[in-house]
Amino acid sequence: MKQSLLSDLQTYRAQKRICVLATDLATGEQMLMLDPKSEKTELERASMAAVKADKSQTVTTEDGRSWFLNVFNPPLRLAIVGAVHIAQPLSRFAQETGFDVTVIDPREAFADPVRFAGATINHAWPDEALQSLAPDTRTAIVTLTHDPKLDDPGLHVALRSPAFYIGALGSKKTQAARVERLTAAGFSTNQIARIHGPVGLNIGGKSPAEIAISVLAEIIQTLRQ
């Protein structure tokens, strides 16, 4: 590998950015593709499929060249807006399944590191916090506060991002009101349809831990299927 390519790869990995190292198995030619979401070329499309599968693989392009696509995915991330009771088990369960968790809540009494061991705590307003987090295709976002003043700014950023999952806590009535507000804010029907609301798989969960399980299960289902 060329030194310049290795340097770029190390930089991208340090920045936790999605990248794929493509190697021509016949010639040894290598190229590095950073977050190949444009999918303009056949190799980019194959790279994006490998990224989504989270698995390095060999592909043959139409010109007969065989490439080994070495996927370097950053850790999965979960941003939780609202340091409420459900957020505690959700943070813990998500960390146990490999997610880097960030809990966002400007209310410092709620977003306490003691309550959320192992998670990153961000006391900025949700839109500011999510903008600094820069959600990518390896990021899930869940809003849990039930307060439009906190949830909606976060959803505005989430809906403009490539996050693979967006969920919002609340009843069907709450979701209907949320849709009205987001529509008034200029979001399209297709954009709003990205929100899983009411959040979580319908397993009949009642306790905070059971609801957290349903949310995490839906996140994993969306990621893998």
C-alpha cells in the first residue's frame, strides 16, 4: 500500500468516517473510497452494498476486474434525545450491542453521567448537539422527551441527515400532532415517513426496560433487514 493511501486510511478511521479500500486482485491497484454514498460507478455501488452489509467481500465488475472491498465501518452510534427513564436501559442495552451512545438533554439534572455510565453526555440543545454529532448512515436517532420544544429541533436535524433510523416516542395521537408540526415546518411526506412513531416494535412493552428493548429491536431490524 502506498504511504499516502495508508495515511488517508488512518486519518479517515481516526475521524470515524466510513471508507472502503478497493484492491484489484490481478494488478494490486488500490483506491480508497470515502463514504461512497453517491454510487455513481459500479465499484461505488458495490462498495456501498458492502458497507450496508458491514462485510468485506470480493466483487467482479462488468469489465472483468475482480476487486476485494475491505470495509472500514466506524462504530454504530445511537443518539438519544431526552435523558428520561426509558433512556437509561436503552443506553445500557445499546452499548452492550456495540453502539457508541450519546445522550442529549440540556437539563443537566436529567443528563447525569451517573445515570448513564459509559455514554457520552451532551447538554447542548438537541439541534446543536446533533449537528455537532454529524449523523451518518451508521447513526440511529431516538427522541424520548415528549416535549416538542426538545424533540422537534432534534427531528429537524435528523430528517435532513442520512441516519439509518429515526424514532420518536409517543402515542398515535402524539405522532399525528408531530406530523402536523413537521409538515408546517416544510418537511415532505416522504421525509416525515422516515420517523418510526410510535417508536419500537409492538411487543406490548410496559416498563421502561421493556420499551427500551422494543426500541433497540426495531433499530437492529432496520439496520440488518
